[in-house]
Amino acid sequence: MFETLSQRLQAIAVRLRGQARISEADLDSALREIRMALLEADVDLAVVRSFMATIREQAIKLDLLSGLRPGDQVIKLVHDQLVEMLGGQRYDLAFSQQPGVLMLVGLQGSGKTTSAAKLGLRLRRDGKRVMLVAADVYRPAAIEQLIHLADQIGLEVHSRPAGTPPVEIATSGLVEARSRSMDVVIIDTAGRLHLDEPMMDELVRIAGAVRPDQTLLVVDAMTGQQAVPVAKAFAAHLPLSALVLSKMDGDARGGAALGIRSASGLPVAYLGTGERPDGLEALHPDRLAQRILGMGDIVSLVERAQDQMDTEAAEQSARAMLESRFSLEDFRSQLTEIKKLGPIGQVMQMIPGAGGLAGAAQAAVDDGELRRIEAIIDSMTPAERRQPSVIGGSRRRRIAAGSGTTVADVNRLLKQFDQMQKLMRQFSKGRGALPVGLGSPPGR
Ligand code: GDP
Ligand code: MG
């Protein structure tokens, strides 16, 4: 997300911070670069103009040039304006009825069906009973797609036989949800490739029949600036609550996402960050601004970890590490846990100072490095994983063949693992107790 923009702003930040004093010319050129970076990321022109005007005005007011650590102050201004640009506060997805009704609208392919499942999963994690309603009757496989996604995460779908009008599906879904004491109903509707009247009419009728608490417009962030007129057109007919920007994981042009709040007047509630049902992030303007500026976002990372990771497995391997019995088995399970946090590039961006490595780390993964390591470990016997020293030449050849890698790959992994174990042994030496938070030592 925002990789290019983020890299450029970070480079500017590093340079400014390195200067004890900045001249007016320095400030001007930094501001010019920030402006270019925003425009190249496809942030709306008018939004960039007012963004830069505010920063310039405040920089003058603060009398930055004579002050201490001017670089930090400029970055702080940029940070605060980014937060402002993103709407200041997190959007609150509130429901006032029982069941609450959430309706998803948007063009075809924007990500409505996927977002329905993602939101369902999120609300269920918040302890709500959720039912999905399949009101897209036009695309042949639309209902199956929703059911397939819902099955993956164990959510129920209300659907009606072919030929049922969408308004009727939506109202019968609401009736069923009410009778079964659901907390939230999520209605997935049909989109078209382009805005058209019949689609809008149908959505207006569905909304009139079910009176949604929340009408979320899903827009594809990869369409860049085109998202703005789309949002305006939908807003002209429907009482939109907020936006979901899907496919933020996709493209450097995600910058449109930064400007869309001011350009459309609608808050951005969620960002879609992947195809899987867990690829959804609530937009916290302050945290996102920090991430863009390379300050990391540990809070979101920890939240992801809490949602996704098997804490028991994590504790077990932490203990094994401290007791110098960390095996390839533990290593394998750690890789699985880390992958659950999402694409590694996204994870790195959340670690303060590690954002610059995001691209390289993601490239290594995309390159198949992680998969190769997993395949190698998977091709070992349990005994070999526990005690890699038994893996001699012929076993190495067998493992390489079994995992579709080369003996050199296997050698490299074993060597790296051996170094890792040595490090852990040094670390755990002279350290009796576990660090706070890793649980009590095993009573075995
Ligand atoms: P709909 O026509 O609006 O219901 O769109 P879908 O939910 O069917 O999504 C269209 C395509 O975009 C599907 O292939 C999805 O897997 C994909 N998609 C949706 N959201 C995201 C996202 O946040 N990231 C990525 N990479 N793909 C997404
Ligand atoms: Mg759909």
C-alpha cells in the first residue's frame, strides 16, 4: 500500500531530519517534492493544492526556519495534514436496528461480494451474529461465489431460487435474520460495468425496502481518479454512509484513496488489502499516516497478530527458542504464523523503520523463497526436522528431489538454521526466566 509515495516521503523526511537548519529554499524544494510525490501517487489535484497550501501556511506560522529540528516539524505538519486528508477520525460502523442492515453497492468487479464476506468475518470476530444476503441475481455465479466465500469462514447465506426479484431477496433475508435473532445482515447487491439507471433504480428500491443503517460504496482503488465520479454518482441516488476502498494491495496508484475523502465528501471506512476474507483493514487515519511516513504501525500489526495468530503455537516456539530446543518443526510453524499476518510487504510497512525493506521482502516471497523453504522442511521426516544433524549427503539429495529444489538450496537452509540455533543458544545462555508475556515456564 502506498509503497512509492511512502518511499518518496520517507526519503524527504530523512533528508530534512539530517539538517540542523533549513533555509527557505530547502523548505520550498522539500514542499515541491512532497507535492510531486502526492501527484504521482494519483492524489486528486485540488486536494494536493489545498494540502500544500495548509502546510506552507503553517510552516510560516510556526516560524520553522528559525526553530529547532525543523525537519521533524515539517514531517509533523505533513503527518497531521495526511490525517486530516484521511478524515481525521476512524469511521464508526454503527447500527441502530436489530438486526442492523448493511448494504454494499458499487460497480461490477469493484469487490462487493468479497467485501461482504470480509465485513461478515470482522463483525463476527466482534461477537456479532451475521447473515449474508445474496441479492445479485444477474451474474450467473454470483450467489455461488458468496456462498463459497461464506463457507470458508463459516457464515450463513440467505439466497432465493433463480428468478426471485432482488428486492424480494433482500426483504426475505431481513425477515429470516430477524426470526433467527441475527445481529447484522449484509446485503450483497449487483453492479454493472458502468453506471446506469436500471441498476441505480433497483438499488434505490432495495434500500427503500430494507432501510440500511449502513450503505457502503465499494470502489476499486486501482481505478484511481475514476473512483471520484463513481462515488458522486452513487451518492446522488443513495444515502451513502462511507466507502470501502478495495484492492489497496494492488497498485502504486492507491493515492487516489488519499484524496477521495475530500473529493467525494465520504469517509473511507475500510481498505481491502487482499482477496482473502481476512484482507480488510479499518482505516485509522493516524495509523495510516504514520505508516505512509515510515513511522510504522505497531498497533495495527499487534491487532492483526491477535486476530490471526495461534498464540499457543507462538508461545510454544518462543519457549523452545529459549530452551535451545528450537527445531525445524518450530521454524516451520513460525513461518505459517507469520504468513497469516498477510503479505510480508504489508507487515514490514507496519514495523517502524522497516518500511524500506518492504519491497525487497515481498520480492523474496513472490520469488518463491518462502515456499521453497517450506517445501524443503515438508520433505523431511519428523526425526530429521527435530535433529537436522542426521541429514547427510544422500538425505539431502532425497529432500531436494522431494521438494523440487536443489541440494544447494537444502544446504543453504540447513546452514542458516544452524546459525540461527547458535544465536539462540547464545541468547538463552545465562537467562533463566522467560521474558514477561511469554507465559510461564513449562511444568514438564
Ligand atoms: P463484485 O463484482 O463487486 O462483487 O466484486 P468481487 O467481490 O467479485 O471482486 C472482483 C475481483 O476482485 C475478485 O477476483 C476478487 O477476488 C478481487 N478483489 C476484491 N477485493 C480485493 C482486494 O482488496 N484485493 C485484491 N487483490 N483483490 C480483490
Ligand atoms: Mg458480486
